[in-house]
Amino acid sequence: MQAAPTENRDTGHAPVHNVSHSIGKNTFFGIIANIAQVGTRLVTVPIVIQHLGLGGYGIWNIVMTTATYMRFGSVGIKTAFQKYVAEATGNGDYATANNLLSTGCAIMLVLSLAGLIPLAFFSRQIATAAGVPPEFLKSAAGAITLLALIMVMSNTGAAFEGIVMGGHRIDIVRKVGTLLTVGEAVAIVIVLHFGYSLFAMASVMGSSELLYVVACYFVSHRVVPRIRLGIKSLTRTVLYELFRYAGSYQLVNLLEVLYGSILPFAVLRAFGANQTGVFAVVTRVVTSAVILQEAFLSPILSGGALVYASGSPERMRSLLTKAFKVTWGLSLFPLGFIAVFGTTMAYVWTGQVDQSFRVAFWLVCITGLFRAFSLLSLVLYRVSGRAVLDNVRQVLRIGVIVAIVVFAHQLGFYGVLAGLALAELVGMLFMLYALTRTFPVFEAKSLLPDALRLITAAGLILGVGVIASHVPLPAPLTGRLLATLRLAEVSFACLLVAWPVLLGTGSLTKTETRTFLSSILPRRNIVSDPASSDVGD
């Protein structure tokens, strides 16, 4: 965001933050929230499959994909709002932030009404065009209609979540989200128990969305009381900035929604409901790995904006290097574990056995690794306030995936998944190029030492897990119980050697350990300069 005129600035004191402490704390609670989300899915997905079948779960996944589109890429404008509020807490210019958020929220309401009301009216035609089987058509169409109406309110209320996150209290929204996630899972189990189907599940999800918006509304008034949305703050003067930064960020996420919705529909039409279910299960399991890295992205946006505003090239270089190292650590180990033991995890979780699982897990895990670095690069690029090359990345990825879908029948199921990995690789390489253009202090080759150490550590840890998987269990067991105990045995062995291996390979230093622990434990002394941190230590 461009610097606002000095007469608009509020001279009140900005909140006190230490960048590393804030990033660590918010990441930690983000991980907890994401673990809760994955944990509830571990419970609910097998129940959904039990009541609706693997094909029914595949159709529910299609409904969820449609719901993602209904969000209208609101995560984009929400993230832009987060950046505006974070800057206001540092420079005191709350007047400009109020103008930006009020005007942007009004625009979001108009766009949501224009885009989602027609979707609600033509939900049956959309479900039919997507290939939803007749037995699920009525319930799926009703679910789409209900979610379209609810998402109008949810998209507009996304501004309040952005306010809380921009006020450096991402931990609060994560706590609220965790509670609602657990409640939503319990409610879905109850409605399925009483014989209800997709429409009832959508009602539960929609109610959770509305409660989340209401909670963020009240919390935002306490976290950043100087941010107030209202008609008086609507102004044309901020339209250029909104379209330049928030609008382009919105475009990024709209393109992301389009990109993410192409493959599930293509798999359904090309390979049927069963392969759609396989793809959905594999994707859900792999998602449990990437939640760690995704929890890191919002804090790094707020913290990175402060470091970039400080004007210190050395701190920015250190932030970039450490951000990539953290991403290696948060992505490589869990994705590697799922690639090796994913088939067992799917069997333990759902009771399903399919010959497509093994290769599908490897391909989707590779995709997840490329995606992790691509997303990190996108967020770091956005820290600079620039807003072009990340949209180019989206167009490149969509172009690759559309070409793959055109030849889906010739490529087969595995070929389509390999094409998805190729699309993410193209996006990752392009965003690394974008970072080198944006930050002269950034050199991709400087990331190699940390990458090699972490790859070595991951190989050693997973090797121990493979060895442990061949250790005989004391009692003769079969079926899912045997698989569950085997998975627990492997997990325990990996955790047992993880710490010494990380220290022994130099992947984790004692200073980094102390920094992380201090971010999640109570601290009495916090650095008072918002721009200062131990990022450069």
C-alpha cells in the first residue's frame, strides 16, 4: 500500500511486536487449528463414506469444490485487508485503512450478490453438468443453493477476519476456528446418524461459516478498535489502491479457485465416481501434511510486511532464507511420510483398499511439495506490495492443467496426476524467478545448503520408519487393527530419532530451537520496536 498523506495519520501508539515471536506464536496456533481440522476429518470422512459410499463422498467433495468457488476468492481480499491493517498498526494511519476496508467490503458485497444469486437459481443444472448421479442430484443441488446464499454473507464478512489477523492476533481467529471445526464435525455425524444427506451436511457447514463471521466481528472491535467499517468511510480515492493490490490479490485467488476446481470435475467426467473418491481421499490425506506450511503463510505476510517496511536489506535477506528453511521443515517430512506410508494411512482411516492409492499418493505428495514453495514465494512476493507476476503464475498453471485435462483419457488417471505435479512445478519455478526480480538480496542458490541438510535428515528419519515397519508385532493381528498398530509403530520410531537426526545433520540449531520455544511459551520481555526482531540473528 502506498504511504498515506501525513494529515490522515493517527498519532496513537502502534501495538508492540517482535517479529519472530509474533510469527512463531501465530504459526503455532495455526498448526493447532489445522490439526483440529484434519483430526475432525479423520473422524467424519469414514462416517460419510459409510453412510453415502465412496461415490457419495466423491460427490460431497464436488460440492465442497463448488463452495470454494462460492467464496469468490475472498481469501485474496481478506489477505489484502490483513496487510492494510498491519501497516496501520505500524504507522498509525487508521483513517486510510478504514477507507480501504469499508470500500473494499462494499465492492465484495456487490460482487457476491451478482455472482452467487444466479448460482443458487441454477444449482440443479450445475450439478447435472458436473455429472452428479441421479440418486444424489436433488440433495447436491439443494446444498449448492443453500451454500450460495450463505457465502454472500460470509464473503462480505471476511473483512472482519482480516482486521483481527492484521492486528497480529491470528491466534484468536485460529482458536475460534478450532472450536467451530469440532462443533461442525459433531453436527455432521449427528445428521448422518439420523439418515440425512448432502443438504443437511451443507446446512451444518453454512451455519458454522455464519458463526465464524459473527465471532470475528466482535473480536475485531476489541483487537483493533480504531478500525471501523461504515458508509461514511466509503470513498473513491482508494479505488486505485484497491484494484491495484486487493483486486489483483482477489484475481490471484479467483484463478486459484478455477485452477483447483478443474481437476476434480475432470476426474469425475473422465474416470467416474470411484476414481473421484480415490482422488478425494488421497488429497485429504496429503492435505494433512501441508497444513503445517499453510499455517505459516499468514504470519509470514504480516511479519514480512513489517521487515520490508523497515528498509533493511540484511533483515529481508535473513527473513527470506529462514522462511524457505522453515517451509522445507514443515513440508518435506510429513509429505515424505505420507508418500511412503499413505496407502496404510488411507486403509486405517477409511477401510478402503484400491490399487490406485500407492502411485496416486506419490504423485500428489510431489505436487504438494512444489506447491508449498510456490505459495511461500507468492506470499513473499506480495510482501513487497507488487501485484503482477503472481497472476502470471496462475495463468501458467491453468494453461498446463487445461492441456492435461484435454488429453485426460489418453493420459489415464496417473497421467493426469503427473500433469498436476507438472503444473505446480511450473508455478514454483516462475515464482522463484519473480522473487529474484523483486528482492535483489535473494539468491536461490543460497537455499541449497539448508535444503541438502533437511533432505538428508528426512531420508534418515523415513529410513528408520521403513525398518520399523518390518519389526514383527507381538500378537497375531489382521485387518485395520494390524495396520493401525503398524502405523503407530512407524510413527513412534520416526519421532524417536527425529530430534537427534535434525541436530546431528545441522538441520536445526539450538538458537532456532530456543526462538521457536520462546514464541509459544509466555514471555515477559518483548522488543518494543515493531520493525526490530531477531530475524537477522
